[in-house]
Amino acid sequence: MFTEAIAAFAPRLPLAVAYSGGADSSALLRACAARWPGQVHAVHVHHGLQAAADGFEAHCRSTCAALGVPLVVAHVQARHARGQSPEDAARRARYAAIAEVALREWGDGGPRDVALAQHADDQVETIVLALSRGAGLPGLAAMPAQWEQGGLRFHRPLLQVPGAALRAWLAAQGAAWIEDPSNADTAYLRNRIRAELLPVLERLFPAFRSTFARSAAHAAEAQQLLRGLADQDLQATGIPPAIAALQALPRARQANALRHWLAEAHGTAPSAVQLAELLDQIDACRTRGHRLHLKVGAGFVRRSGALLGWYNPALSS
Ligand SMILES: Nc1ncnc2c1ncn2[C@@H]1O[C@H](COP(=O)(O)OP(=O)(O)OP(=O)(O)O)[C@@H](O)[C@H]1O
């Protein structure tokens, strides 16, 4: 399964592999370096978060030297904002650091494609986590196999490969990797899902990796349609949206348009309760003197004349 996934992977060359030193990215790096000799780079992100980070970097340096793969190390200090998980903050900081390395170190003729080693088990964990917090379609769509950011194209070529297949391949190569101690830390829900839930799913639904992935793909497709609809509706309502134009839309379309407006213009997301309250208020807002002022996401939505507006008092002071 792993070798088939590598054979089917068709990035632009040269290619960079995001290499943590862990099992998954070690397998990806070795397989890519063997498939495209002299055309593969590695990038390692040193997280100031863990005491062990220096050891990870040293391991990556010696492996890359042995493989003849040029390695760049980027240092980040990921701090998470309130309401953001430390893992999310680390992930965002990591992708931004990789994009910066690409600009600074690789330059013209250097890699523009970057491969990440998330696999089918990671995808299932992402879907289960999304379900557990009542996520909508964007969350259920889970991780995309490809996206663009900072002028780079990121790929996840292993999303159909079970984690065990990667480790089996690596062990057969006699290759060493680092076991990140935080992967066994049961304080992280993701690790408990991996250790406790995945074995049960395996027993009850042996095809769960591919069926869950299919559901995620359906969600991603539906989300694309909703995005298109929100774009159309926001063209009609304007940005920020006019209250009367919102009222002309069915409630579910108002909700969809409002979610997109808040996410794209303000980087914030309403809770289900906040959105329901906002929709009720918009519906009730039929007279000139009607006030509207509600906590929404990380700030407030208020009426300003014929329009809605969003502000965050912490940012505007
Ligand atoms: N410190 C890092 N430097 C570079 N790339 C990283 C780093 N951490 C993670 N990645 C990339 O992001 C992918 C997903 O990261 P995640 O933290 O979910 O997995 P991981 O447990 O670190 O994976 P691996 O077994 O490859 O170490 C990794 O497979 C790797 O390609």
C-alpha cells in the first residue's frame, strides 16, 4: 500500500519533504529520496516547545547526511492563542515556517512542492475529533490531500496508507526513527483515539479507513458548493452584509453567508447558539430603532444603520 502510494505520487520536482524524524515522515523521506535521487530536499521544524527538540534535530541532520538529502532547519516558537489547541498552533506555525524557508533558503529553482506524511489513521482521528466537537462540513472534510499556501503546494500523498503499513516498510528497510514521547501522552485526546478507539473500529468495521475517508470527501465536496453559494449570497448582501438583503434569504442560507463572512473577513466562527441568536435578531430587526448587539465568535456583531458589523474590543482598543 505504501509503495503504491509513492508510485502514484506525482509532485513537481524538486520536492521537499517535511521531516520531523518520526516514523511517518522518515518513511516518506526515504521513499521519495529513492524514487527521485538528487531531487529531494528535507525541511525540519525545530519547535522550541519540547526539551527533546535538539535531539530530534540532531537525528534529522545525521539521517539526511547519510541519505545525501540537503536539509534546512527552521526554528519556531509556537504560542497558542486562547481557544486554540497547542497542537493546532504548532501546526500553523510549522506550515508558515516551511513557507518562509522556501522563500529564504531554496529560492528560484528550489522546491515549490512540499510533502507531509499524515496517513489514513491520522485522517480517521481528525474525522472522529471533528465529530466529537460537533463540527460542520469544513471540520468533517478533514485534511485535504493538497492545498496551496505561501506560494507552495503542500501534498499529503499517504492519506490512504494505514500507519502500520508505513512502520512495517520502515522496519523492513532497517531504518531508525525517533519515537516522539508526546505521541504516547494520553493527555492528548488524539493519542487516546489512536490507542483505544482505532482498535475497536478495526474490529467492527475493517474498512473504516476508506469508508471514513469517503465520507470526508463527500463533506469536502458539499462544503465547496456551500462556499460557492455563500459567495453568491454575499454579493447580493454586500460585505459587511445589509440586514434587509439577509432577510430576503432563507434562514439556512443566511447562516451559511454569515459564517463565511465572519470567517473570511474576521477570522472568527460563531457557536451554534450564537448563530441561532443572531439569526433571530436579524429576523426581528424590522424597525429603524431596533438595536442589535451580540457576542459572536471572538467579538461582537452589532447593527450599524442598514448594515451588520463585527468588532473585537480587544483589537480595536
Ligand atoms: N517538526 C517537524 N518538522 C518538519 N515536519 C514536521 C514536523 N512535525 C511534523 N511534520 C510534518 O507534518 C506531518 C504531520 O505531523 P504530525 O505531528 O501529525 O505527525 P508526526 O507524529 O510528527 O509524524 P511523523 O511520524 O512523521 O513524525 C509529519 O508527518 C511531517 O511530514
